[in-house]
Amino acid sequence: MLKKYIGTKEFYKHILALTIPIMIQNGITNFVNMLDNVMVGRVGTVQMTGVAVPTSFILSRFTGVWIKI
């Protein structure tokens, strides 16, 4: 069975060169937000909510997924 691809090998190299740094940065951002929640979680529930709610909006903006409230 012959598979057909959209572009050449060079095309996929360029796409990977573009997307890998984006994925790494997204992982770093998620990790930092998790650390924020862990540090503030030791203080109290109200403070945790104050950090977790904006974090969810930030993550949705970075991932391109918007939620309706």
C-alpha cells in the first residue's frame, strides 16, 4: 500500500523545526503554572482559586481553546 504525503521531506523538516520549540514552550508554561498552583495551594483555598482561575484563561489562550462561561 502506497502512502501519499502532502509535501516533501524538506517540508516536514521545516514544520518540525517550527513546531518543536512551540511544544517545548507550551510544556514549560504548563509546568510553571502548575508550580504556581502548588506554591499558593499551601496558603489557602481562596488564594488557590485566585491563581487557578486566571491560569485556566491563560492556558486556554495559549492552546487556542476558548471556553464559554
